[in-house]
Amino acid sequence: MLQINRKIIALTVLTVVALAGCNSSTSGNSTSDSTNQGNVIFIHPDGTSPSHWGAARMLHYGPDSELNWDKMSNLGIYRGHLKDQLTATSNASAVIHATGVKANNDSFGLDENGQPLVAASDKPQTIMEEAVAAGKATAIINSGIIPEPGTGAFVAKTKTRSEFAEITKQIVNSGVDVILGGGEVFYLPKGTAGRYAKAEESQREDGLNLIEEAKKKGYTVVYTRDELLDLPADTKKVLGIFAATDTYNDEPEENLKEKNLPLYVSGTPTVSQMLNATLKVVSQNANGFFIVLEEEGSDNFCNFNNAKGCLEAVKRADDAIGVAMEFIDKNPDTLLITAADSDAGGLEVIGGTSELFPLDKPLPEKGRNGAPWDGKDGTATPPFVSGPDKQGNNYPFAIAWSGIMDFTGSIVAKTHGLNADKLPNNVDNTDIYRLMYLTLFGKDIPQR
């Protein structure tokens, strides 16, 4: 009897092994699992660390309340070093997110020899280029200029990140269905005025009018929030251009006050409004969709040490996360993944009592160690005041800055929805690609 049981056990093991072998990819480099497959929304709130999220929570909702970001189901500590340095650059990090392989600090999709990086899928394509080729609906959204790395690196490859006109051309020619952001000056040839760009501001030297080219490709072109929100329900391709450059004015508070400029350009849609409109377009595709969204103001304002603009930008990113989570409630076959790549400005909150920080008096310009402080309207202005806590109390606080650059910081990646539980506790920046790839294509790319 014992021998028979051993034979049965051995046969069972062999059967399981054989079945496992049948599920393996023929290449040996990846495994397939269609049950994991669905849509992906990648939100890149550029420059945000837990300190940024905490400050936004305190200001806008109160210390005991929750951001949408707080409500996401899974998280992991993000490790963002590059191929050649510890602190990330926006362009190299975007390339890593788009390809799943480490890149040098100056890369915009090319290797040291000027050749397109071969992605972790063993293809010389970014994950969005593969999605386009697979017939999925695709979209890029940016509150800054559309050639910003956080969106541009998913469909363009150039020698440097500053080749904005070339990156914009590659975006228009990429086959992406929805393109929303600023940067009209890079769509128009020199000497041509646009809806926002003056003739002398337009940057293209090749004579191309990319807006007209986009129309020929079937894009509906919109320029304002109202035009975006009023798109016909059957719209398939959209080009949204909402500013000559960025949709925000990224300068110190004092400069904006002197110039009488708002934080964000009037009439421009927020990234949450852009995402909401985009979801209506891409959801029509039965093959699924892939959206990449970047709130760039959270990086730029913070690197100008503009605390007021920084916390407004973080809230806007959080609002977009809320739109994505509401969509997932009704469409659970969708993954929301979010991660920054660096810590903009090295923001920290300094909270005190109203005796220490009187609400009607300006804060000190600096802390005892020389770190600059910001109040609600910039340097030497009264403190920010938090939203109420559970007891209904509000508290004054200041923002301190480490510098005017991107720091390595402490970054947290979060997920929600389909495959959210597959986010590792320790997230290498290449893992962002791997999880998105698994969800879009049902293939598990091994860690390299």
C-alpha cells in the first residue's frame, strides 16, 4: 500500500510539473497569464515624497483626514537609482519606467551608442509603443509641456531631453490616441501664431505645423477646458493644447505676486479633468487602454521653493488619483499605479503652536540651520493653517526646503485595482514597467 501511494504521489508531481511547463513562455524569458490582463493608468506626481503628500493632506483636508493617495490599497518603497548615479533625473527615470531597463542620467530613450534602448521585453520599443502596436488605446497627459520626459519618453527618443520640437513631432507621429498638455510653441513653425503662442515664440525650424498634421491624422483639436469637456461621445482621437508652454507659472511666490500671475493659467483643465475626459475616449477600445499622466507642477513649483504652488500641484495630482479610483470601482480590470522618481526641493513640514507661529505675523525667513522657510504666500509671510483635526482644531505650520533641486528622498510607489497586490515591498524603478507590462499584456517579465 505504501509503495502504491508513493507511485501515485510521484505521478501527481510529474503531472503538475508537466502542466506548469505547458504554461511557460516558449522564449523562456517570460510567462503568460491572461487572467492578470487589463488596463493601466500610470500617474506620475513628479517630485513627490511622503512629506509632500503629508503637507498637502494637512493643508487641504486636515491631519486626520485622507487623501485619495492614502486610500490606495498597496504600497512599496521605491528605489530610483540610475545606471550611473544615485539621484534620479526626470528623463532617465521616465525611460526606465517606459522600458524596464536602467538608463544613464542623460538618456532620453537612447543608449551610449545612440541606439534605441532594448526594453526588458527584448524589443526596441517602449511599453506604450508596444501598446500602440497591439491595438490598445493610448493616452499621454501632462500639466506641463507635452515633451516633458514623464510623457515624452514613452513615445519619443532623442539625444537630449531639451529637443522639445523633435520630441513633440515624434509624439504626434506616434499613434497615441489622446495627447493632452501644454507646449503650443513646439507644435508651430517659427513666425506662426497659435491660440496661445505668439508668432515670435513658436519654435519649430522645420516648417512643420504639427497641429495641421494632427488634424490630417484624424485628431480633434481642443484648446480649452470647456472644449475638452464638451467633446462628442464618439470621439476617438484628441489633441489638447492648453498653453503656449506650461499650464502653470513655475516661479517663486514673490515673482508671481510682482507680475500678478496665478499659479495655474486661467481656463486650462486640471489633470483630473484631462483624465476624466480621456477615460471616456479610451474606454471605447475593446482591446483595453494605457494612460500615462504627469502632474509636472509638483516638481517645478517645489524646485522653485514655491510652497503654495507645490501644495496646489500635489492636490491636483491627488484629484487625478481620485478620478482613477472611481473608474476602477466600476471597472475592476484596471490597474492604477503611481510613483515619483525623486524628492523635489526636499520639502519638510514644521508645525508649532499658535504662540510659536502667530497666525497674523510673518514666519522667520530661515530656520536655525539656515534652511529657508515658506509661509502661505512665500518667504516672511504668515504660516499655513491646516484643515481641522478630529477635534476641530486647526494648526499653523511652515514649509522648510533643503534646496532647489531634485533629491533622492524617500519615495513611495502605490497601486490600486487589478494586480495591485503584485507590487513588491521594495520597488526597483524597473518594477514599474514590469507590473504595467504584466497588466497590459499578461506577461511576467523577469527581473534583470
